[in-house]
Amino acid sequence: MQLNNYTKTYAITAFLLLASCRTNDSDITLKTSDNAVAVQVNLLSTDYADPTIPQTQASLKKEVTVLPAAEKNFTILSPSIFAETTLSYESRKLGTQASLEGTVAAVNGGNMNTNNRFRVIAYRADNGAYAAHKDYIITPTGITPDGTALMLDSGTTYNMIVYSYNQPTNLPAISQEELAGIGTAKIRYGITTEWRDDLLYQRIDGFTPNGNLLNNPLNITLRHKTALLKDVTVSLGSVDLEFITLPLGKISFTDYKNGELYFSGTNAGKITSRTNAFSGWQQNGMTYRGDTRKIYLGNGTVILNADTATDPTSKASFLSDITLKDNSTGNIKIQSITASFTIKPEYIHNFNIDIKKCGAYIAPGVWKEFACHNLGANKTLDPFTPAAGLHGDKYQWGALKGENLRYVSMTDDQSIYNNNAIIFNWHSFNDSKPNDSWDGIKDPCTTELGVGWRVPTRAEWDSVLNPALNPQENKGTFSTTGNDYTNYTAGKMFGKGLFLPAAGIRDIHGALSDRNNYLYYWSRTVLEGDINGSYAALSSESQTISTSSRWRACGMPIRCIRD
């Protein structure tokens, strides 16, 4: 099998639990000498890391690293449709339980399958020297040691290492590195079959057998040291969208065939020194699981030996061409989706692409597509959450992008002119553009977004600002003055599909005013009988003033509408 076409699949049966606790080693518990006692090995389960672990757990005398709950990105699929991609890590929050002292919250990884094998190694705690080891096989009724039970000296304290490749094949012979002592001991990760190797590991310090006890249990929960990609889903975040067909979905990734895991030191318990990178992929038809507004890629899981934190190229990508119908317009379109996400060892990854559209009603039952962002805004940002990058460029009426002294970019608007200073030589009210400046292909929406996009009319803005058609919701904190120049936190939602940031205005002298206080947006409609006037949408925190005439020499943002 060629590596670039290598399908890395791990059977979903890895998640089917067998018994709640694996052991039949307990029947060999009698002392074999005055000093040696048998260890009762109990393989309880396996687990993955939990991103919701608090920084400090009261029952733990150490800090615990916390990962962000989710990783979000936004991708524009078309000017009016975007994908919100969310990488989340499966979690199970830890409750307050005294019995959990010395442990942290973890996500259940299920029990290992019958015939899989694991190894237990004992090192003396006082000097780190190798003491003994024993291999075990999982049976339908419990676990069986290779030969007799693991025997350790009573009263001696040991640091215990347990690991498994989660495979039914024999474990490799114990290495000289493992025999040399815990301080330098390591094991290797590597592909041995077409099925993906896993690597599970646990270090248990301070285990002291007691010859006066009938049983000396060693309770083991093995942590997966690889990453698991469990679910890849596509959902529809706008009620008017529906799937027309079930598409194919493809996951591609960069992965590593080899690595090392040390028992001690800075990187103890982590796979490091990854080598032999290769590219792989998995492609399956996407399916419903009850909810017809959400589709799933395949029915299995993928194990990855990768870590984006140490190698930024080690990411996974999802690709699919999805046919959607917009029931508000009747349009059917194919959306090509490409999204990538990071890989983090020891975590279960779930990746969702939520497709949403932008727009508003201009009459009862009449929906129109609006661009998700102002012209010149940062299109990688969530279009529904206030941010400086959503404010966009500012244009005098009739001007095009880059037109000297009639246009100011978002960068300049928020930096070199980020106060009430005048933009010198800004074209004034008696030097306005003519009425036909935005006709036809001269429309800035057409030139920047393509044919079919244009600046809205006054009547369209009046409809958008009508709360009976589009209920309004203030977002962020509006300013109470017109000179809060560095505040970018406010805006308004109109219905569920259109957010307009309060970007303010450049007046006829080029001075900044009303940022974070008012929403100003140009319409294409001119003020009849006044060559210097045109209409603009105008709204504040407490009221919607509908449309109002403004000097064409004012600089305002533009939000485009689609015919």
C-alpha cells in the first residue's frame, strides 16, 4: 500500500466497553518467600485528557495544564455565506469527590479489546534501577500474565511503568534501554501493521507492596498518547439552508510513523522525536444520524501520531463539495469547503463546520442576501461579533476603493487618522461626485465583489432598519459620546443574519466622529435637487432613525446587497 494513499482507520469497536474492570490476576496472591509478594494487576480502563480540568485541583498538589475549550475559525465561502469551523476536545468535567485524590478529570477511552497486550515494569524508587517486568494479555474474563504473577519485594517502594500498543500481537522484547534504569529508559512508537498503532502509557510512583496484606492491587488506567479524530461534521446554522445530496468528505493529514516516549525527564510520558512523516487520507460518504441538518463523515475514527504545537505542518484538513438549497430564494448552489485544524496528542478531537448565511428581510417573506462583511473588513473574523477588523474602509459617496482623498482604508482609519485630526485635502462638500458615479459597473460592490453585488437603495435600508421585519439587538457596549475613537466594541444585529458594526463617520473635513456610537452606511440613492446630498442608513444604540440625507463628502462604510 502506498503511503500517500494510506487510509488510517481505527475500528469503532475501540469504544465498545468490555468489562468495567479487568483482572483475574488476583487468584495468585500468596507470598512466594519472606520478601517477595505477588502484585494484583487491575487494568481498569483507558482514558484521554480532558480540556476542562481546572488549573489547580484541591486534592492535587500540583498545577494542571488546561487547553482552550474550542478552537474557532471563520472562512468566507461566498460574500454572503461563511463557515464557522470549531475544533473541540471531548470532555468530562471533574466533580468534587474525595476518592479522586491524586487523579484529574479524564475522558473515558473505553476498555482495550480481547487479546490485546500490555507490559508492567517495576523500577526501584530509591535508585531508579530495573527490578522486574511482566507482560499481560486481555482475555474475555480478565487479564492473564505471561507465566506467574509479577513478584516484588515487600516493603520496597517502586515506580511502576505500564504501556501498551493496543494490539493483539506480542509486545517487543524488553530493550536494554528499559533494563538500564528508569532515568534513561524509553520505548518507541512505530507502525507494525496496516492498522494504526496506538500507544498507551501510565507511570505510577510510590507503589509499595505489603507482605502482610492478602492482596497488593496495582490499579491501572492507561492514557492514550496519540490523538484521536472522532467526528467530522457539517451542520447548517441558518434555518433556510438544506442539504440536497449527501456528499463525499475527505480528511487528509500529515502524520509520523515513528517516535519515542521517555519514562523520565522533561518530556516524560510524551511522544517526542517524531520521524518518517507521510501524508495520508480517508474519504467516505457523509451520512445523517437522525438530524437532517447535520451530516457526519464516515462511521469510524482516525488515530494520529502528530502534534501541531511542535510541528505546525502536522494538521488535518477537511474537503468536500456540498450542494445546498437556500429556501428563502430557491437558489441551489455547490459550496466547496476546505478547512484545517490542529492536532493535539492525548485528546479526542471533534471538528464541526457550521454553514451560515448573511442577509435580511426587505419585505414580509422577501429575504435578500447581504455581504457578511463591510467592504475592506477582515473576512477571517466572525461577522456577527463586534471587532475592530469588521469596520472596513470608508468611502465618500460615488468613490471607489483607493480613490485619492475620497477613500480611507480601515488600516489608516484606525491608525494614522485614529483621532479627530482632519485628513488634509479631503474633498469637501462643494466638490462632490456626480449622480451617476455608482451606476452599473462603477458600483464599488460590483468592482470589489463581482457582478450581482451593489450598494443598497434607500428603500432597502429603510426595510432592513424596520424592526417589524428585522428585530434588532444591540451587541457590545455603545459609547455615549462621539469621540470614543479607539472603541470598536458595538454594533447591531438585524434579524438573525445581519450584523452592522458602529464604525462611525468621516465628516466633510475628513475628521472622525461617532465611532462606536452610530451606524452609518451609504445607500446608492441621491437626494433629488441637491448635487451634494445622498441618503444613508443611520442607527444608534437607543433608536433606529431609518435613512437620512448626508453630504456626499462624508466618508462612510459600505455593506453590499445581492440582486
